[in-house]
Amino acid sequence: MKLLFTAAAAASLLGGTSYALDFDFLGGTMDGTEAGTTSDGTGVEFTGGGANGIVYDETSNLLTFDFDYFDLESQFQSAQVRGPASPGTQGDLIFTLGVNQTSTTSGNVINQSETLTDTQEGELLLGQWYVVINTVAFPEEEGGEIRGQLVPVPEPQTYAMIGGLALLGFAGYRRFKAQVA
């Protein structure tokens, strides 16, 4: 009976299907640590940043952007999604984001959605895409002014599943130790 209950608990933990995934920027924000370099190749420090709300719907393959950028060093030029690329490396242009500028150095992308192909979905889920804000002083050719690598945020069910599996493992360990003794 205990084995049946344990199997049912494991199945319920593993059976949850997520249809919408939240994404965050690596490190929690967009910043200049992986973006622009000067023409002589030296790194640049930035005060600008960005906060996000990016969601991917696995059912419709729809990626929706809703984020702010602020305190840029220079006048805004464009916002782009690029990849595939690891943090700190440059990727190809995937699409350009429409922006609502609130000033020359601040603005937001509000509820813009893009439908992804299967290949694009795979790259996104592997964390190979990033958002970059290009400015007059740090254009696309120099890597932009601020950048945020897109990484999936684990759903609460993921933590529940890990905790449940850990408990099952601990219960199995105790049972094994009791049989050995």
C-alpha cells in the first residue's frame, strides 16, 4: 500500500505540464556587463538598466515582451532580440522590438508578441537569446549599451517536484537502512 501511495505521489509530481514560461534576464536585469565595447576593444561600464516581464506560451509558441529600460548613457537607437549566443558573445538579429520612448534615454516595450519556430523555441529555452538596447554612443556594431541574456525562470511546480523527489529518496534511504540493520 505504501508503495502504491509513493508511486501515485511521484506521478502527480512529475505529471504537471507548464504551458507558459516566465523569462528573466541573467543576473535579474539588463546591464552593460555583457554589452558594448569601445572601438579599441576595452570594456565599458554603464549606469543604465532594464526590468522585465517576458513570457513564452508553449501552446501557441508566442513570446511576449513587456519591459522597461532606463538611465542610458546616450540616446536610444533600437531594441533587438539577438541570438543564438552565449553570454558575452554576439548573435544574429532575430527581430527588432517596437519601443515606446518616455525620454531619449528611457522607454519600454509594451505587450509585443512574436510567434517562434521550433528551432527558435529550442534556442530560447536553452538561454541562447538576449535583448540588447543600442544607443548612439554604443550602436549595434559595438554590442549595444545594455544587454540581458534571456533565461527561463523555474516554475513553482519545479521546486515542488524537486522537493518531492528528495523526500522520496530520503524515504527510500531510510527503508534501505532499516532492512540492512
